[in-house]
Amino acid sequence: MQEQEDQKETRNTKILIGVIAALLVIIVVMTIFYIRSTQPRTQAKKEATEIAKEYAQLESVDNFYWFTRKETYFSVTGKNDKGEELAVIIPKAGEKVTVLNQKDGVEEGHIRQIIETDYKESNIQKISLGLYNDKPTWEVVTKNEDSSLNYYLLSFEKAEEIMIIKNV
């Protein structure tokens, strides 16, 4: 009788160890997948931050944006060594860097309010800053209940409507 109980206990222990091992494998695989999937964004943010520090003397970075329209831009916002709040827009190719004073334009929080009040959009998926037709532009992506997307392009200077694409 004791021998059967020992075998049952050994079997239960083996099952428990197997379950724990399987869970650990799942956690490790998910962690590796997450790290690999976020690596391009992390690398882009790192490089954009370095360029912004060089070109605009940014000392702190508040936000990072990845903007893709006709071309891809990486943007960072933050404060420079004089305490000025700046936005730095960097083309993916890295050639011509655009430095903007945030007081000369509309900040992300105000863009969010405009989309929510003027366009009655509440499900904002993404807001990013870049250049569209060589002009500083905010891009806002929203999602409808049917999972279709809306794209709003608003000017950086006055949040004027540049283009709207609905139900994509």
C-alpha cells in the first residue's frame, strides 16, 4: 500500500515538474518574441534621440514618434539645454533634420483634444509627428467599432486639416 502511494506521489511530482517546465518554456519564448518585435522601435528611438541631442542640444526626451506617410520620419520632443521645448524631426535616411520650437505649434495633447471634440473620435490608436509635403504634420490614427481605420493629418502650426482618410 505504501509503495502505491509513493508511486502516485512520484507521478504527481513529475506532472507538476512537467507543467512548470512547460510554463517556463512558454514564458521564455514569449519574452524572446517580445524583445525581437520591439527591437526596431527601440533602435530607432535610440538613434533619433542621439541625433536630436546632437542637432538641437536636447537634454531630455519626452516623446518618440514614428511617422510614415510618403516617407518615414522619427521625431522626438523634449527640452534643450536652455529649457526650450523642441520637436526634432529626422528623416529615416538621416539627411535633413528639422528642429521646431513647440511653442510655435500645437502639442500632442491639444491634437488629441481636437480629434476627440471636433471629429468625435474616441478610440485613438496612434499620434505621430513628421513631415508631409515638407511641412510639419501630426498624423492621428483612430479605430472604428467595425475595426476600420481613419487617418487625420493636421498641421503642426495651427492644427489645420491637411487630409482625412476614413474607413480604411
